[in-house]
Amino acid sequence: MVAWADYKAEAKSRGALALELYVAISTPAKEPQDVKASLPDHLAYQAKLERTGSLAFAGPMSDESGAHMQGIGMIVYRAESLDAARALAEGDPMHQSGARTFVLRRWMINEGSFSVSVGLSTKQVTLT
């Protein structure tokens, strides 16, 4: 296997972005009512992380057909290290309560794009 630091250096040397983020795949561990009970605190925690810049993206994932909610969520953190990202994930009330468990991985973003449109008078924001 290639060492992460070596691969990141190689990606940068070939002009890739090599932006390192951290992805938590969050899976229900208890009954749906336990997950719902933790939801308000979880959403408040996510909003706090978003305000501080530690939360890049978060949301639920579908099943493989794309037609149904599977209950798995993906949370993408901005952090200084894997340990710092783990602390963010462990601080989530969903994980603290045991309603959900998570697996954490480093994620290197090399390619892609997104667009943001801001309507100054309408105060509308579109992300595509």
C-alpha cells in the first residue's frame, strides 16, 4: 500500500488540488425513534460546526436504487488531522447517544467543480 502522505505529495506534484477532508459514514445503531430523539441536538451541533467552518457537507444517503432513504448519512469535516476530525464526529450528539455509529476516513479531493450564484437584491443563493 502507498503511504497517504506520499500519495498526497504525488497528487500535488501533478497539479491536483489534494485538498484533504475527513468523511464520517454514520449508520443507525438503535431504533428509528432513538435516532429521531437525537435529531434536534444533532442538527444544532451540525449548525455550530458549519458556523465555525468545521463542517463542509452533510446529509443522508439513499439505498442503491436511489429510491429509498437508507438511514446512512455522510458528514464531511474540515479538520487539522484525523484525530481532530474524530473528535468532531465523537462530539455529535447522535454518536454520543449511541443512536448512530460512524466510520471515519481521510478524503483527498483532487478534481471536480461546483458553482455558487448569489442574488444580491433577492438574497437567493444557488449551489450547483
